[in-house]
Amino acid sequence: MSDGLLDEVTLAKVEEVLQSACGLTLASSLRRSLEPALSRAALARGLSEAMFLRQLLMREPVAVEAFIEHAVIGETYFFRHPEHLRALALRARLHAGGTFQVWSAGCASGEEPYSIAMALMSAGLGDAGRFRVLATDVSGRALLRAKAAVYSPWSLRRIEPDLERRFLTQQPGPAGQDAQHSVVPEVIRTVDFRRHNLATDAVPSMGFQAIFCRNVLIYFTPELVRAVLARLVSALAPGGLLFVSPAEVPLTNGMGLETLDADGTPVLRVPPEPSWPSLEPVATAPRRDTPTPFSAAALRRETPVPGQLTRQALRSPTPVPLPGPWALKPVTPAPVPAEARRPTPPPPPAPRALPRVGDEAGVLTRALEAAQAGHYDEAEALGREAARSLSPEAYLLLAMVAEARGDLVAAVEAVRKALYLEPQLALGHATLVALYSRMDRREEAERARQNALRALDGLDDEHPLRGVESTMTAGGLRKSLSPRPSQVGWQGAR
């Protein structure tokens, strides 16, 4: 973008257009991301940046829509927050009668709704008509990508190999690019995509058994958060679950929702009708080397087994314990101070919570976009360019690219360079936990986990963390680092 085209006053006006169109409001450290978005939108429209900016500020509908398409970036991948998918599968097994309906609100490029469908099918709900997933987003461009259901290894970087083999097929990528992966037709058929604006549109349907709206609310104003949450809650059936990110849970205070514990992560629930089975705490049996009753095979069995639900138990009006250690347990919330009852936007990050404004930020943005598109050579070149300014974030991005390529050794080396520059980089230590776990280096993974927790000491739960993905908070990372010795993979112990 030409120098001086977006001064602070003009930038504020551009952000106001975005907020009025789809409710999005950015932290001060993220506002400069609108500048490259405006450049991309102008290029897509075949206009000069100055001409496009004039149309945008005049709120011409075509210009506003084009700007939204390039300003709303949803970073996602398959089986993100697997503990939520485990809780969903348990809730689905309790569902008696009718189709189990799930809404993925803010589905971006589709990895989340497809993961939901894969999780439900893995839990034994693969029969025709047993469930449906509605996936919505404000971005038409994102929905087109989602409907195509073709993904680069970047989106598959955390999926387990057996799930990848079952639900995705590999096909050659374009010249010079890595192979692409297509979602299998039986998964695609369970998901309906629709354009929807959470800020302005009524709910698309009612009676959902679960709604996923993760890492969306933090970008809304407090007033809009309450309005959106009220609509989401109204769309849930009694006993329905609401999945938000850990950083967004405090925003739901006062909405009449129960807080449950799903494997150390909070899940919200509309109070069930009295005749429904209650979700109660379960005493976890001593750890064994055999799979828990939550394995897909055990859940499919109809004959009673110790600690497992039967059809007769599902009809019982008395509280029924859920099988295995992944049960949802009611959480008694701590008293909320009066000043914290009104939702407030997340606090601004530390001075370098994100790449510094300027060339480095622009290069990292382009590098992340290239990686998401599967252009790893370009992403690596841009990441190394940004790393010349000694940016820890650049090395984290290089680690993500190496991991997506399957080069775990190079990924570890890149993270170590980031930690050399910033020893207290909590997300760097947390990345090592995941990498070392994949390499079966358990002692090193545990040391990295302890280092990550020490780096979080003294930080409020709402404190945003430095890294490539900017939505992680200290509280969210603490929960993800909670020791769960029996957990391996998304479905639990094996």
C-alpha cells in the first residue's frame, strides 16, 4: 500500500466500516492488518488502492463485501480442540430420537465442521440421518473453499494418521506444490454450508444439540457479544452444549448457562429438562493399559458392560454416569467480582504480542497466507526474511511449516531459535510439547510443559500470548497444558 494512504484517522474509519458490516472490532495491535487486506481487496477488484478506499469509505456494497472477504481471516485446522469433540461425541450418544443437529458458526474454510462430522462418525453415528452439521460463515470466499473440501498438509498438521486415512484421500497438488487432500464424500454429505452474519442475521434454525462458536466472540464489542450469545443460546435445545474458546468463557457470565468440565476444558450447557439424564461427576477407575469404554468400538456395543450406558439407561429419569474419564462434570463457578460481570474486550497484548508493525508484520502475514495455501517454499523464504530481524514469531512460523512438511527435527530446531531470542515465549515451549510428544520423547515433552507453565506464571487468564496464531490466551494455554496422563489422541487412551 502506498505510504500515507492509511493514516490513523483513515484506518479508524476503515475499521468502523468492518465493524458495522460484520461486527468485527480489532485490538490496537491488529488494526494494521487491515492495510494489507485493503491492498488484496483492491487487487481482486482490479482497482487502484486509492479508488477502492474511496468506494469502501462510501460503503458501496460491492467494495464492503470484497473487503470483508480479505479482512476476515480464519486460522483453523482439523481436530483443533479435540477435547471439545470428545465431549460432543459423548453428548451425541445420549441423544434419543430425531437427528442430532450441530451448528458450526464461523466455520471459516471448513476444517471445523468436517472435524465435527468425522468425530461423530468415529463414535458410531455414521448411519444415514443420525446427525447433520450446519456450517456458516460471513465470508463467501471461505465457504467456497469449504465446499471444495480440498486441503493442504497445513490443515492436517495435527490430525491423527488413522483419521486421515479413513476420512481423507490424497491427490497430486499443482506443479511445485505438495499433495492435496480431499474429504471423503460420506463426510461431505453430512455438512450443509450457508452464508450467515452472526452480527446481523437471525439464527438459521432452532433446536441444535450443540453449537460451536470458537475464537469469534473475542472480536466483537461487549454489546454485540451479549446480543450474539443471546441468539446462540436461544437456538440450543434443552441440554444443548455451547463450545467457545477458553478465553471467551467469561463473556458468557449471566447467560444462564451451566459450566461443565470436559477433560479439563470448560464447556457450556443450557440446563436440561428434568427428565433428561444428568451429566454427573464420574470416579475414574485406576489407569489400565486397555482402552477406556469411550473407544469407538465400545460405544457401538449394545450389550451392557461395566460403566457403560445402555438403551435402558438412556430412558431412565435418574442421573446416569457417563463412561470413561472423559465425562462432563459440573463445575462450581468461583464468585465473579462485580467489575468483571460485564464482558470486556481482551486486554491489548504486550508490546510485541504480535509481529511489530512494519515490514516484518507484512512479511509474516504473507508467509502465513502462503503456508495456509500449501506454498511451503514461499512461506519458508518469507519466514526466513522476517527472521533476519530476529523475530521469535518468524521462527515459530518456520517451525509450523517444517511440522506441516513432516520434518519434526527441523521444527524443533526452529522453535529452539525462537526460545533463544525469547526464553519466556510460552507458545514456543508449548509447541515443543506437541513436537516432542509426536517424536515419542516423553521426558523432553514433560520438561517443555513445565517450562511453558513457568512462562505463564503471573499472567492473567485473559492475557493474549505472543505467537503466529494470535487468539491464544494464558488461561487457554494453561488448560491445554493440564496433565492428562491417560490421554493419547483425540479419542483418549489406547
